[in-house]
Amino acid sequence: MDAAATSLFAPGAWPSFVLISARISGLMMLSPFWSMVSIPRPSKGALIVVLAAILTPLAGTVPFPDRVLSIPMPLMMEFTIGLVIGLTAAVVAHALMLASEVISMQTGLSLGQVLTPNLETGGPALSQLYWLLGLAVFIGIDGPVVMLQALARSIVDYPPGTSITFTEGPMAVLDLTGAVFRYAIQICAPVMVALTLANILMAILSRAVPQLNAMAMAFGVTLSIGLLMIGLSLSLVVRALAKWYGASIGSADGLLHLMIRSGVQ
């Protein structure tokens, strides 16, 4: 810590400190756990300053821009690099939330938010359950620490001030966000398949026994099967989340390599 404080006040260290702070801010804007609104902003700001001071010795000396109008561009590039690192893990978290919304709608659990609007919740209870599950898995595999390690590694591999491209980079980011739907489909597939088969059986039963009020039974049957499949598939979801979160670090390295390699003049 003493070495970090000494290097922070070394000549020419302040540009590196400012650029690294922008990169850390981008990470904490999207990365799971670090982007939680429950973390007070003053605490998050203090953490950014401390982490930037610790990581500044890894960057070396960065020349300060000659013109004032040239300052925002390096800051924006550093902020973008942090966003890319955080986005790779945020993709999994958003896929989990999307899957929970689909499951809630198909099982009828989303009606609870409609029928009881006085409850001050951000969405269906199932969405909050899945969000807490994803957060627990992310913390269980040391995701917050791994994200910071990936950011520190990016400072060594791509020092502050490195040029990135805005031609191939955004397309690569769009390809990455397409994984949200792929992951969401895999998460909600067991529940959706079971509910589809249940609806088909209910339709056949209503045709075979017209006296049976299938519509009155549909809600109870759908809800019961949905809750059963949610409980049975939780272990599979946990294993899949751990795998996807682990692979997100490699995705960040590959995406940064593409953006920065094509951005070098």
C-alpha cells in the first residue's frame, strides 16, 4: 500500500490514475454485484479511488494530452473497456432475469404483481428469487474478485491510453448480447417444455371429456407443474450459471483483443 501511495504521487502518475479510475467506473456500471444500487454511491466512489491507486503502478506513465479537447476521448475509451469487461458477466445476469420473466408469465406467477399493486416490489417474486440465485452463484465462484483480477490483467495487457476501434468492436458487443437470449432459452427450457406438454394434454382431455371444465383446472395445473419444474431445474441452473460466469472472463479477454487489435493504427 505504501508503494502504491508513493507511485501515485510520482511525476506523471496522475494521468494513469484518472484513466484507470474511468476503466474501473465502467466495470462497476455493468458488472454483477458491483453494479448493485444497494451499495452507497460514496462507498463505491471511495472504492474506485482506492483500487485506482493500487493499480496505477501496473500502468506506467501515460502522457497527458496536449489539448483540453483531447482529454474526453481517452476517458471514454477507458470507460468503454471497463464496460466490456463488466458486460461479459452482466450478459448472464440479464439472461437469468429474462428467463424468470418468461417463466413467471407462463406459469401465472406474474399475476401477483398485477393483483396486488400495493406491494412495493420491482417485479414478480420469481424474478427476485432468480436474481438472488444468480448473485449467490456469482459470489460463490468469487466473481467480484475475478472481475477485478480481469481488470488488473487488462491494465497490464492494454495499458491506459490504448486505442480501440468503433467499427468491429460494437458488432462484437452485439454478438455478445445475443447470448442473453441463448442463455435465457436454456434456463427456461425445462419449465416451458413441461408446460407445453401439460397444455396439450389439457386440450386433449377437454376434447375427450367435454363435461370437464378444463379452463377452470388449467391455472392450478399450470401453476403446480411450473413450480415443480422450477424446483427440479434449480440445480441445473446453478451449474449452468457457474459455467457461464466462468467463461465470461475468457469472453472479455477475446473481445478486448478484437477491439484493441483492430484499433491499433
